[in-house]
Amino acid sequence: MIKMAELPLAVVIRMIKSAGAERVSEDAGEALRVVLEAKAEEVAKKAISLANHAKRKTLKKEDIAEAIKEL
């Protein structure tokens, strides 16, 4: 099954440009998008695990922050 991208390419390219790049190829934007989406999924899964451990169904900002610290 092919997974569709969640982050729009234009947004990722804009992020790269805001970091200082003058020009950004589509391939570079796509490469960063893949990395960002993978990392976001990893953080989300850890945060969900933390919320479940606390017997909550609602994911909170603190779960995300703790997941980032632990990864």
C-alpha cells in the first residue's frame, strides 16, 4: 500500500526557504518531507503510548513534549 504524503510539499519548501535557502528543488523538499513525516509519526506513537499509560484517550501537549524528550 502506498502512503500518501500528509505535509504539503509547498509548506516544506517554504520551511526550508525560511531557514535561509534561496532556492529549493522539489527533490530536496520531498526528501525533507519524508523525514519530517517519519519523525512526526514516531513522536505521535510514543505520545499515544504515554497517554495510554496514563489511562487517557486524549493526547495532550505534555505527551508530545515528553515523547520528544524520550526519543
